Amino acid sequence: MNTLTISPSPHVHSGDSVKKNMYGVVIALLPALAASLYYFGLGALIVTLAAVLSCVFFEWAIQKFLLKTEASILDGSAALTGLLLAFNMPTNLPIWIIIIGSLVAIGIGKMSFGGLGNNIFNPALVGRVFLLISFPVQMTLWPEPGKNMTAYLDATTGATPLSVMKEGLANGETVSALMDKIPSITELFYGNMGGSAGEVAAVALIIGLIYMLIRKIITWHIPVTVIGTIAVFTGILHLVNPELYAGPLFHLLTGGVMLGAIFMATDYVTSPMSNKGMVIFGIGIGIITVVIRVFGAYPEGVSFAIIIMNGFVPLIDKYIKPKRFGEVAKTTKA
Amino acid sequence: MLKTFSLGGVHPAENKFSAGKKIEVLPIPEQVSVPIAQHIGAPSEPVVKKGDEVKVGQLIAKSTGFVSANIHSPVSGKVFKIDDVLDASGYKRKAIIIKVEGDEWNEDIDRSDDLKTDITLSGEEIVKKVGESGIVGLGGATFPAQVKLSVPPGKTCDVLILNAVECEPYLTADHQLMMEKGEEIMIGTEILMKALKVTKAIIGIENNKPDAIAHMSELAQKHEGITVESLKVQYPQGGEKQLIDACIKRQIPSGKLPIEVGAVVQNVGTTFAVYEAIQKNKPLFERVVTVTGKSIEKPSNFMARVGTPVSNLIEAAGGLPEDTGKVIGGGPMMGKALSSIDVPITKGSSGILIMPEKIATRKPVQNCIRCSKCVSVCPMGLSPYLLMTVSDKAVWDRAEEEKIMDCIECGSCSYTCPSSRPLLDYIRLGKGKVGQIMRSRTK
Amino acid sequence: MNVVLITIISLGALGTLAAIILYFVAQKFKVFEDPRIDQVEEALPAANCGGCGFPGCRAFAEAMVKADDISDLNCPVGGADTMSAAAAILGKEVEAAAPMVAVVRCNGTCENRPRITNYDGATSCTIASSLYGGDTGCSYGCYGLGECVDACAFDAMYMDEKTGLPVIIEDNCVSCGACVDACPKNIIELRKKGPKSRRIYVSCVNKDKGAPAKKACSVACISCKKCQKACPFEAITIDNNLAYIDYEKCKLCRKCVTECPTNAIHELNFPPKKPKVEKPAPEAAE
């Protein structure tokens, strides 16, 4: 007979693991990756590979040489950060910038806080925001969809619908006139527009969301509240003055709202722990996004909104507790 | 929509291998060791000494307080010695060891199988008799039954809930008992209703036992006030607080007992024991024990005498498999890993679960990724991740603030954690410490 | 130029005003504190270990200043020097407390005490102790999970990989007692350091009777009472099947050490017995 093992209960485990969750998110991102390859061709492939490989490399190198701990690159979290980082960059970005972005994402965004689970800000967004501030020109040259299948650095670029809207409104044009200059809502839904590698195709991202909800990787709270808040907020503005403020569908389908709401804001580590907290977090992201987009200087505000709300997560967790059993008991007593 | 409790919950693989297996009477062992501490509360005081002759059902250790229980001899024979014996607690504790000679029962025990339906005793007499018969909660918590039946002054009870949920995977003891002793359980329920002076009783059964639901519902039609509630298969449906919430939608406030919302919960096994004690004058000295596991040859339900070594039960179920890595007393979610198969079974042993080596060990612990799954499965609405951290860092005042004492130790958090973190281990540690602090404060 | 001047004057005036307000506020809310508390705190080691029984050095300093009789107070970390320095500030004198050191009273190494089960829970002795008596036949001995080492703030302990037992680095040990409190089995004891760090103690806490104790661990105390008979100073008591040497009475004659049939009685830092060498014992433990 073998020696008996003694451990406290429970003696069974669900079989869930970090790896399963991380690769689950990667699988959910595959439709968006396919859409990205379809619209941006070679550039999307190069950017994605460069970001994923450099993120994994930096994670391995930092753990091996700096921290001298066991490398955890197989859990998929570094690959996921790389993939999300790539999805947040234009597809004609030079490789050296991508590598800097990966270093910042993994090194500063994640490892300096103590590795997986300890970071305050979403690492991919830390990388992206760092690049956006450091290389504003390169980070806002958007290859046009469908025209650059074999081009990479030399891709023809154009404006994103959001920047068209922002600049047009600044020049005194009306929303209805500007709507004619950008692709139709259906095309926006399918992703036929300029933008970051992974953010364009709303339909692909929604497929990913459904997959993650079915596999119970995430709950509905964050994506629904972010999208809902943006829709309600922009809807009210649109009703107030339809010629000054674009409608909710335009805001939802352009820029990084879908990618942000579904994949970036729902990052386990940097989102609140309770359902109520998640709802507050989502509402905060929605409001800040719209404020930046409509009243701020940048045409796009999703990544800033998420990073700002990331900073509030510890506070939310401290004050917003899950509903406890027995709290409503007073009213039910016969 | 089936009824269930309001917060959290998980659904582990049910693995009820021994379902539908007839209850077999286990042969009496050559020697039994009966621990004197096999219930919650004060250990009993032995009233026999070395060399005494005892009969089956004779009192061998008496209750030492309000929360304590009598212990009766499960066998007839001679007291060999009273000594420290390794029991399910993992420690050596005092036990009465009896060498078995024959099987001679106390004369006043009715050994016939006849169903006795008239309840002659009054409510108070029932409570007293239940106490004398050493009946404790047989679901595993082993809380003395007469304490629950004594409604404290100022409180009222309006409903009795019978816990027939058996939400622990693998275990089938209660299920089988309902199938075979349904009538007796119904009478037992009436006895308990009389003792509690209530007119309503609900039998809560999880929906994965349709035969038991059908059988009990049919029997319940003949008994006024008793209804069967079919419940969703969700762990921990059998937790006292969860069961009350599921059946009558009343939530017990933090730190309070079920009587606060006018309910008393008893296990079906306990109810059967009550029937036997009141109608047949038979104290509690044997119980149904499930012996099960993926690797075991013959998963079975046995009627076994208290004090029988676990090894005897395993032998009767086909022997201990070669690749055994863990032997658990109870179910896989809340049971206790045994450090030896020679420990005796007690009143609280609902099952013996054998786990093969390859699934017996835990996976390596990883960083918390703050996925919040532990929060979403917690049936008490706590934050297990936080409780683990504060317990580990010994921040006891924060642990108390976060209601660590509300934890029912169901293990859903550790079960579900993707990083395989030992959440419950630390929460239990914290509960122990915070409990100590709180008790020292009231003194 | 004008702008610069206005700026300087207005900021200067603002600063002065703020300073005046602050001065009066500070005067009004001044809390009188005995200046000796600061002086005593200065004299303490500032380790904030809690070994004195107070939460930190400042609380201890306050207690010292307040107390009329300071003979009950002792800073084990600083030892006699610190205590007399602190007492001198208060114009008092202290008797030098005998230096103490932590001793691990279990010798259940992997060889001496075979493992019969395999622990697979969280790495915490307290958690393990809530489950069972230990992974060996002895339910009193060390779990080897190192809660005492974690509790030690002075790097005075480490887990010996080979034996699975904690080892105390005598030179670093300040006898704060953190490990004693951490051990759920009460294995670690603070004992008198002894002259030249020489000590004799029973390295076992097993309260089982002789036969099961010996079966579980080859170096267990089997309560044979030979040591008790051998001791000329009545320093050894046997309680609950376990011998204990009172360090106040023990004269370090070592008669019990040779008498013990299971080698459960340990001597530390004595020179080798047979060839009598007049050299002082080596400083480091083990």
C-alpha cells in the first residue's frame, strides 16, 4: 500500500487552471485575429507575431535573469498580453517600436509589480499608452483596410472614423455631413475601417465574447455595463444635439470600445472582484471614454479610461463588497 | 425552475457509484474502539471500566453537559481497556475498546422489523428520550440532536426541514436509507414534528435522486403536513443555511442559528435514528456508511456498528485498491483525510471514500490572478481570496470585519480556484484564531 | 519687474501668515510627553519584535517610564547591557536577567522517525495541526513546515533540508519568543543559555507511553526514569510520560546524558568527553 496523503478538504478540484483561462481568452481572440489578417494582411501578421514573441521573451528573460525564479511563460498570460498589445497597435508599426512596447508592457506593466496577479494596470494597455505618448505619429498612422495585403511599413494609410469625426466637428462640420465621409454602420460592424489591428471587427469580437461567456471565463457584468453606459451617454448627447454629437452606434462600433469592453477591461487581474464592483468599474470606463472622445483632445479614450479605472479597482474592492448571505433576512422573517 | 439557494454554489461531478446498492449489514468485528469524543461538544464520561461485561445498547459513556451525548455499546462483550486510540481527528484520543463476544442485545430493545406508527410519548418526553439515546446529527456535523429540538425560550419554530439533499459527491447513505426505510423516516418526521410542536415539515431532496423523490412524495401523501421539495443539484445545497434558504426563502442572519428564522433542520439519517429510539427503544450505535470510490471494486452501503475499524468496511467492499492515495472519512468536499485505515467509524461517519493516488494530491499553488471565481461561488457571499490573505498575514481584526466566521467551510472556493490556492486551509486557520479572539473578548 | 516683486511679496506674506498660524496651533494642541520615553526608546534596540510582550519598542519604553518597579520588564533582545542603560536613564537599577536562547525539543529526523503519511496541504504547521498529529507515528513532534522560521525576525533559524527540522543559530537568537508562540506543538522552549552556551535538555516532547513513543521515533523519551534516578540535583521531573530538565536546577553534570537509553537528552557546546581539553566551546551552534 502507498502512504496515505493527508490534506484539508476539499479533496476534489474543478480542474480549472490559469492556463485554461488564459488560452480560453486567446481562443476567443482568434476570430478577431482572422478579421485583422483579412483586412490588414501581412502587416497584421508581422505585428502580432512580433508582439507575442517579444512579450513571451521578455517574461522569460526577466524571470530567468533578473528575478531568478521559475519561468511561467507556459501559463499563456504573456502570450495573451502580447496578443492584446498587438491588437491595440496599427499594423504598419515598425518592429523596434513593438519591442519597446512589449518591454514596457511586461517589464513595467507586469513584472515590476511582482508578476501575474499583482499588477495594478492592464499590462497591454500600459504598453499601448506608453507608445501612444512616446510615438504619437507612428501610433496614429492607420493602414487602410483591404488595400495593404502584402504591404507592411509602406502601407497606404488613412484616417479612422473617430479622427474624421473629431477633426470635422472641430472644423464646424455637422455630424450628418461627416457620417457620409465614413463607412456605413454595417461596414463598421464588419470592421471595414482604419484602426488598430484587432479592434476593427465588432462582429469577431462579439463572437469572442459569446465564447467566453459560454465557457464561463468572464461574466457579463463588465462588457455589458461598458457598452451600455457608452450607448446611454452618447445616446443622450445625440438626442440633445444630433448635429454636434454622433449617435451611440457610431461610438460603439468605432475605435477600441468593443475590444476594450470585451477583452481589456475584463482582464482578471485589473478588474474588481465583486459583481457590484464590476458594474461600477464598467460604468466608470464608459463615462470616461465618452468624456475623452466627445470633450477631450484625443479622438479615442478607451485605453485611458480603462487605465484610469484600473487605478480605482483597489478602492472599489475595499468599499464594494459582494452581497452577503443573510443580509436581507430582516424583511423575510415571518 | 427548481428551488435552490440564492448565492454561489458549484457542481462537482456526482460520481454516485453506490447509488441503488442495497444496505448490507456489516459483520460485527472482533473488537471495536468507541471514541468518547464523537460529537460536537464536551466528550462523554465512560461509565464502564476494564473487564466489565456489556450488552448491545448498554450505556457505556454518559453525556457531560447540555451539548454532549450519551454513547451506547455497539456490541456485546468485555471492555478490554480504555486507552488512547488514533481516531478520525488524526490524534490519539480516549476510546473504550471492547472485545466482542456474541451479539447479545439489551432486552428492552425491540428488534422486530414491524412498523410502529402510534406515537405514545409527549413532546417533552421525546426530546428527553432523544437525548438519552445519544442521537447526534448524522449528516456529519454530529451536533447533539436534543439541543436542536429544545427550542430556546422566546423563539418559535414553525417548520421542520429534513435534510435529504446529500449534496456531497459520491455519498449515497441517505439516499439508500430513504429508499429502504421511507416509512420509518415518515414516522420519525412525525415524532420530530410533535417534539417541536410544528405542523409543517419539508423534506428537501436534490433532483439527482428522482427515485427517492418519487418514493418519498408517495409516502408523504399519507402523512399530513409533510411535503417533499425537489431541489436543484448544486453544492452546498445540504448546508443548513443554504437548505433553509432554498426551501422556505429565509436567510439566517450572520452568526445566528436556524431557529432565528423559525426553522429546525434534521438529517434524514438522524430522523431514522429518532424513529428507532422512540418506537423501538434502540439507542444510536449503528449507522449507514457508504464505502465508495472510483477504484474500489464494490461500492456499497453498509449498516455498520460504531467503532468498527474502517479497514473492515473497505475489506467488505472489495479491499483497498493497490493505487490508493487517500482515504477520506466523509465526502470529497468536506470530509477528512484519514491518516490510517485502522481508525474506527463514529456516529458522524457518513462515508468512506477511496481516492486513487493520481487524483489524491493537489496541484501546485500559483499566484492569485484575481479572477473572482471564489467570490462568485461562495454561498455565503464572502471574499475568500481576501480572507486567505488576511489569515496568512494574521490581520485578525480585518478578518473579523470581513465576516470570516460566516464561512461554512464548504470548500467551493478551493474547489474552483484556477490557481489551486489553498483558500479554505487558510480561512479555517483564520476562523480558529478569530473565534479564539472573539471568545476571549466576551469573557 | 513689477510682477516679480508682487509675486515675491505676496508669497512671502502668505508664508509668514501660515507660519504664525501654525505656531499658535502647535502651541494650543501641544501634548505633553515624558521626554524620558524618547530617551529610553533611544536606548532600546529598535527591533520592534514584541519579545518583551509589548507591541514595539516605544510601548515598552512607555511601560518602563510609567512602571515604578521595572524588575518584571525585560528586553530579551538587548539583554543586560540595554536594560541597565535604559534603567540608568530612569535612575533605576536592574538585575541582569540570565540570557536565554530558543531550543528545539524534537529530534525526529527522517531517519529517527519514519514518515507514514504524506502531507499535502498548505505549508503551515497550524493548518497541519488542525488536521492530524503529523506525518509520522508521533503526534507531538515537529511537522517540519517551518512556521517558526517564518516567525523569526532575526535570521536565527533555518530548516535543515536533511533532517526536516528547524535549527537555531545561537548567535543570532535574541530569545524574543516569536518561534515559541508560532509553534502549534509547543516544541520550542526558551532555556537559560548557560555558561559558555553549555546546555542540557530533553529533545523530545512525546507524551505517549514508552512503547508507542519508541515505535514512532527511535530517539523519543520513553519515560524510563533512568535520568531522574541519575540526577544528583533533582532537576529532572517526569510528567505525562515525559522527562523535563529544570534549567534552574541543572548543574550540567551530564550524568543523565550518558544514562538515556534513547539518546533523547542532548548536550550542547560541551567539549568532547574523553580526552579532556581545556579549550572553550566553539561559538556557533552545531
